[in-house]
Amino acid sequence: MRPSRILLTVAHRLAILCYVAVALFPLFWLLKVSVTPNRLLYSEGVRMWPSEMTLEHFTFVIAHSAFPTFFKNSLIVSGATALVVTVLASLSGYALSRFSFRAKYWIVALMLLTQMFPLVMLVAPIFRILSPLGLTNSLTGLVIVYSAFNVPFATFLMQSFFDGIPKDLEEAAMIDGATQFVAFRQIILPLTLPGIAATLGFVFTAAWSELLFALMLISGNDAATFPVGLLSFVSKFSVDFGQMMAAGVLALIPACLFFLLIQRYLVQGLTAGAVKG
């Protein structure tokens, strides 16, 4: 190899390594603080790893705080939102991809319009709508709100996957006697598993980490999610960083496990659409 090409390759690898280090450093620091005893958090200064480790923060968070309740609520809300949004987005994305109907472009424009408003200005109207229905301070209310905000983007995401699948597959199935819905369910839907996995992952993480609506619509610990629960470690005069970081580490586990489960479908998405016509 020419020296210039070797230098370019080395520079490329170093750039990637620096990017990965910068991206992962906050997670490393999160773990480091979570295993540092309180008496060493400030006395040792800035160190890459504490001279002594402890699991007392994890013990307190799991056994002596309301974090298990927050954790369970987040799992329920995020899982339900991901399922609802993926089902609705699959159906609506398929309709936008395959059918031509009046007002189609107006519907698309309206869906895009919903993504343009700042979420802060929508908190008060949403609260006024949900309050008479008894859906404030409720996990059901959070699922409805999260689903409403995630369906438009998820629809466009699924539509892009459906656009990459040839219509000839459906037409061949319908010639053999299958209905449009049967062709969609048995032929098209299995081919869009990478898209479904990507949609599930996006919606799950968006609902899992959402704070604004969870903070404004939930007023008690019984229905609070973990982003709101993290605020319980902040008192009027101090912040328990050890317990907060331990809770943050525990909160990463479901998201990591979720992506491990759908990883093979996401990898399939790298080669999706490579169909010979």
C-alpha cells in the first residue's frame, strides 16, 4: 500500500476510535460514580476509577427506594407504546405505500405538521383533554400521548420499508387467490421484519427516556416512570449522585436487552431491499 493510503487508513481508524471513546465515556463515568462510596466521591478528586468500590448504591436503589415501581411503570408504558405504535404504523405505512386515494397528500402533510410543534406548547392542551377523562396520573394516559406523538414518524419509517418491497410479490399472491390482507400478512409483513424491529427500537427508547409529559401528567409515585423517579434523588440542598447513577445504570439494562433481542433483524435491515427485479 502507498504511504498516503496507509496514513489515510490510520487517520480514519483513529477518528472512529475517538468518536467511540467520546460516545462511551459518559456511560463509563456513570458506572464509575455508581460504584464509588459517598465518602470518596469528593475527597479523591477526579480519578478514572475509584480506589475502593461498593455496591451500596445499588442495594439502596433496589431494596430501599421506590425505583422498582418506577422501573415497572416504564416497562409497561414503553412496551405498550412500542406495540401500539408499531401496529398502527405498519398498517398506515402500508396504506400510504400501496394505495392512492383522495386527500392522501393532505394526510401526509398533516402528519408532518404534527412534528413541527414544540412539545412544551402542547403540554397544557393535552392536560386539558386528558383531565376530564381521568387519564392524568395514569399509565394509560402516557401510552396514549406517547403513541400519538410517535405514530407519524413511525409511519414514514415503515412506509420507506414497504416502498422497497416490489409490488409484484403481492400481485403474484393475489393471482393465486390470496386477498390483499392475506398477501400483506403472509408475504409482505415477514419481509419487513427489519423495519418492524427498527420501529420497535425507536419507539421503545423514545418512550423509555421521555421526561416532559411524564413529569407534567403524573403527580404521584405510583404511576411515575423512571426519568421522573430519578428526580427523587435530588433533594432541596443536595444530590445523591451515587444512588442516581446506580439507578441510571439499572435503567440501561432493559434498553440493552431489548436491542440484543432485535439485533438480528436490525442487521438484516442492512441488506433489505436487495431484490432482483
